[in-house]
Amino acid sequence: MAKAFFLIDCNNFYVSCERVFDPALEGRPVIVMSNNDGCVIARSNEVKEIGVRMGAPVFECRGTIKKHRISVFSSNYTLYADMSRRVMDTLERFSPEVEVYSIDEAFLLIDGSAYNGLTEYGRLIKNTVKRWTGVPVSVGIGSTKTLAKAAAQYAKKHNEHNGVFDISGHRQQDEYMDEIEVGDVWGVGRRHAKMLNENGISTALQLRDAPDEWVRKRMSVAGLHTVWELRGTPCVSLEQAPPPKKCIISSRSFGVPAETLADLKEAVAVHASRAAEKMRSQRSIASCISVFIKTNKFSDDPQYSNSATSRLSVPSSHTPELISHVHNGLERIYRAGYRYKKAGVMLTDIVPEGEVQLNLLAPCNSYNRNRALMRAVDGINARWGSAALRYAAAGVKQRWQMRRSKLSNRYTTQWSELPVARASFPAL
């Protein structure tokens, strides 16, 4: 039997993470909000049945939240990232070939001849992840990544399969594919979905059976590869080592508007630090750094936005140098009298650190010294927490930080926030 692709998809991942540490939430409606508690970004099945849509502004849902007693949480990214790591570590026990596709999804490539039935192996994976991490998952199985993705979506919507579905090995594959809307096919974007619907193609089955030349003309080679994948011909390989990013952005909206240059300097220093840390994690350096600021376009306040770009004489990942550049850029574009809603930093012209082009006028020993210093800082923060060592330019109070009024504890990464089991005993 040929190898098969497994897609492991965590069910309502953010909500599931909250439920792991508060079992009383099981069976109750739960939503998780976006940055600054603005919009709904995760919903339990109970909330979906109530009719709260994804991305709905929370202030519009207050009546529904109160009426149905919906539990509401701010995004706890520290908790979600650590729970994701635990899920992915568990999956690596089932296959040496794993591609972490997103925070809540991963592809596995499984040798079909090594196990007594792919569906049974999928159930073993599902049950093990649930038992070891507490996170429920759906498992889609197919001869290609696109079919595995479709199978996982089908497994989520049809409870009779108990969260595991092998679409390639099923006799009624055509019937199942005819139930999948073409817009839900992995690789079909919104624009292509609209075009396909206008041409009478509304399901995955109809797309699979479309003529190759027509698909290539309307959807390019990438679209044709999607069709071939629906037919069972692998065109998208497993990426166990994703390519390094060529552009890194760190940006976030403020919890309260920032009006002073000092507050903005703190914010962009934080973003520069985060972007530099991400870049060093892939062993890269950047030649160009940009800083941008903008007001809230949805308010009645005066509007302003601008950006500034600096080119480094020598490519670098040295955080103090990058902070100096963004501060200089910020001073050029800052205008007093505005209430700024968002700021960010972008690194571009990124290349591997081994390909640095030195400058004849730059000190010859500074590059290696700076790289050693940054590795020491990253190592300390990796062991003791991201804020163990931080730059003074990032400030202390950070009044501009995003609003998270319903934040749960960081149960798995913060000693002071560990869950506590309390037992009550009858009085003697």
C-alpha cells in the first residue's frame, strides 16, 4: 500500500485549550476574542449553533452573550502556543515525517503497509492526542494533502465517523466529494471560488472532473495541481523544513491610543525585538527595516498614517542596532496631536546569516561579537521566559499594551499561574 497523508486538525483549538484547564466549560458555549477583545476568533460548537458568526464584533454580541450565558476569554497566545507544541510533539511519535502546517494543524505521511488499517491508526492518533494533551482532534486521511484536508473537514461535520475519515479508501468517495463546496477545497481562494460557481462548478467533485486545459487557463498551474490532487495524484509534497521567511512583520493594535512619541518608541522597540528574535531563529539577517504608525480609521479622530524605511550598511540581526534604526525612522514620521492605534516593524531583504556582505568601513569584529551576544540573550529568554531579558527601550509600564480583560492563566508556562487542585473534606 502506498503512503497516505494524514491531516490532524485540532477542533476549535483556542476554545479547547481553555477547556483543558476548566472542565466546567465542557458542553457550555465559549468564545475567544481577538486582540484588544475586539472580535470573535474562536467558537465552541454550542456558539456556532446559537448563530454567532466568526469575526463578529464582540460589542454587537453582548446581548447574545448575556442571554445564552456564553463564557468569554481574551486570546491567551502563550497558552495556545505551548499547547500546540505539546500536540505536535505527540504527533511526532506516530511518524518521522511531520509538517506543522499551522498552530492547530499538521500533516503526517504514513506508510500504509505498516499498520492494520489507516482508519484504525487514525483513531489511535486521535485518542492518544486527546489523552495526552486534552485537545480533541479530527483526522482526515487521503492519498494527497488536498484529499486529507477535505477528509478532515468532512470528519468534523459528520459525527458518525467519530472524527476520523479516510476519503481515498471509501467506496462512496464521489458522493462525499459532491457534498464539499468548491470554496472549501484547499487551494481554492475566494476569487477562484466565485469564478467556478459562475461557470457551474460548485462542488469538489465537479472541480475534480473539470477538463485540464480549462482549469489551467482559468486557474493557472497551481489550480491544475489542485485538481490532480483531488484525483489522487500527489502534487504538493510534505514540507518538514519550511523555507525561511523573506519578510518578517511584528505589529499589534494598542489597547488604548498612543499619543506621545515616548509611548510609540516603546511599542516599536518591542516590535523590533520580536521581529529580530524571529529572524535569528531561522538564522537570517536583514538589510532593510521599516517602521509604520497609523490612527484608527474607524474613529472620528483626525487621521494620519506614515512609514519610514532604513537600509543598513551591513545586514544585521542585532536588536539594539535595529531599535536604533526604527527610533530614527519614527522620529521622522511622528506627528503630534494624533491618537495612534497601531504601530509595527517590518524586516525585508532577509538572507542567511552565512551570506553577510561586510562593509569595508565597519569594525571587523563587531558582527561576530553582536551575533554571540544575541545568541546568549535568546538562550536565556528561551529557558526563563521571553521577558527574562528585555531592552530598556521597550519600557516597563507599557500603557499602550493591548487590552485583555478576560485573560485566563498561562497554566503551562508560568509558575505563579499553575493550576491548583483543591480537595474539600467533611468536618469532623
